[in-house]
Amino acid sequence: THIVSPIDGKTGPILIQPGNVIPAASATAQPLVSITQVQPIKVSFMLPQNGLAQIQNQFNQHRLVAIVPIAGAEGGAEKAPVDFVSNAVSASTGTIELRADFPNSDMRLVPGQTVTVGATINQIPGAIIVPRDAVNLGPDNSFVLVVGKDGKAYSKTVKVLNDDGVNDAIQGDVKPG
């Protein structure tokens, strides 16, 4: 007989060989073969909840893009719009699940593969990035200590534009270096 899959995909190993007895559909029936869809391929990833407001804002504006760098491949990375943001933050990890469908036209992504996924949540042109520990909270504002040409430390008021938990993007009377 001729059996046609309802989806395009890649077959796994054939599980039934010629000569095997195949029972009628039952709870113990074994599949003939498994077929996995590879074009497009869905990638699921988690982001920390501290960026949730920005994630939702970018998603609602249809501007949230997932990026998967492909090591050693010409073209460098696959990009796809995020099409799903979960409705709940994981209590155990403090992260939220996102998903994107990648065209996978050159078959560089494989189902079950572990990949690094990036997403540009917020771009702040010209922002100065400092370690989070460099930003201090005063009674009226945030500030950083800047070493002057005379070797003395001076307090400079800054505004924190973004805090990713490791680094802060700041704005104020400070210069890189």
C-alpha cells in the first residue's frame, strides 16, 4: 500500500520492517515511522521576567525578533519574528517562554537541537553601559562616581534607562571610559 504523510517533514528510522506482523489500531500499535516537521521549525526559548514589560511592548508592536546564530555557517544567523509569548511566568525559573517559527530553508536547524537564542528587546541609541554595581542610589537620584583628571572621584547624577540585572544603560553627564 502507499501511505502519505499529512505534513512535509523528515522521517526518522523505519520502525516496522517487511515481514513484521502489524496489528490493527490498538493501544499497543507501534508507529511505522515518525515524521518531524523541519520547514518551518519552531524554536522555543525563555527570557527573564525583568524584561517582561519591554517584551510585551515589542511583541504588541510586532517588532520582537528572535535571532539564532549558526556557528561556522555562512550568513551567520537565522532571524524570525516572535509569534508567541506565554501567558505566565515560570515560578521556578522566573522566566517567560517565547516562540518563533524559522523558515529553515537551508535546513541548518534540526528538531531537538539546543541553540542559543537572542532577542533585541530594547535599543537605546547612544546609551552608556556600566556595570550595575557602578550605579548608586542617593536620597534624590541615582549617581555614579567618575574619576576626574586630577585623580579624584566625583559624583555624577544619572538616569537609568535600562537594567538587565548585570549592566545598566544610563544617561547623564558622563562619557565612556
